[in-house]
Amino acid sequence: MKFVVLGIALLIAKSAVSQTSTFSKAYKPGNKLYVHALQGLSLRANADLKAKAIEVVPFGAEVEVMTDTQPKVSLTNSNITGSWVKVKHDANIGYMFDGFLSRLKSMDLPKGERYPHEFVDYLKSVFKVKSDIDKSSDPMYVDYRNIEFTNGVSYEAKSYEGGVSVNVNFPTKVITFQELYLMGRLAYPEFFEGKGCAYKAENMSCEIDDGLSSLELKRSGENYLMFFGLAD
């Protein structure tokens, strides 16, 4: 699996503060953010691609947002528009591209085969469960799970003769589209290998070559939706 490392030529700097992304407005000094770039993110001495790289902060690491008196500088990588953010990692303080950061902890990636429960276990680790209904014994389904979380997030997975579907709804007040996209990369990495799913702000859908599987990430009203479908 190959993902672009921050700091190469594909990262294009932009100076317009007006282009600050929705995610860049979602955090403030003192907040904890988590690295969702598989190969890590460069922490630089200044908000400049030519600035000294202090370190590469690894995937899954936590950084703390620091107060910054400098105006935000926007830049784009892999079609994600974000900003330089001043952060602290361990004893190091510097600037990092926030396009591959999230307020949600990153998923643990298994080294071998993935299992259906991993994504729902992740959701349960970052959100508080309100109700959890398991209807696996219902003859209509091979497997069925419906989970409601206290913040309005909902998860429904159906496995039946002929296919599987997973629908997850996230209120827009809970996450940004960028955070949804980064979550999708980790939950369903097969859609981001090779040609991959291109990032399209607020609306993205992908299909793999055999046409049997699909992934949709999009906004619908006051919710962000993640849909995965697999036909046997």
C-alpha cells in the first residue's frame, strides 16, 4: 500500500487564508490530533516545505495543537486542502500539514487478514454506545448488527444470502468530511490501493475493478454517510 509522504513535490503550498479547510477550523490550541498518514507526517521547524524536518511523526501518534500567532497558510496534497498547524510531539514543537490529521484516534491496522468486527470495534472505542442490537438469529439475515451511539452516530451491518452492506451515519457536528475520508482509508484500504479513491470534498464514491464491491463517502443533509456493499 503506497501513500504519499508529506514533504515531497506533490505538496503544493497556497497562501490564501480563505481556503482554510473545514477541518482546519475544527480544532483549537490544546486539542489532541492523531496522525492518519501510514508513512507518518513530517514535523518542520517552520510552516514551509523548505524548512528543516525535525522528525517524521509516526502513524497513530498523538500531537497537541499549540497557540500560533502566525496566519494560517493553506496547501494541498492528494486533493486534500489543509493548513500548516503548529503542534507539539513529545518534546518537539513545529509545523505539520493537517490534511492527514484527525481528532479521532487512528485504527489499529492488522498485519494479516482483516475481520468484519474490526471497524465496529474501532467505532465503539472512539464513541460511546447507546444501544447495540444483534439479530444474527433472525432467519432473514446471516448476520445483522445495529448500533446507536450517544452522539448520534449510527452503524448498521447486514449480511444475507447474496451480499453484505454496511451503512454508517455521522452527524456533521461530530466529524468533518476529511475525518470521514481518513477513516474510510483505514477501514476499507482495498479502495485506496492502485488507482485509489480520489478525494473529492463532500462527495466521493468508488468501485473496485470486479464491480462487486463499492464504497461511498458523501454528505447528505446534516450527515456524512459511509456505505460499503459487497455482492456475492
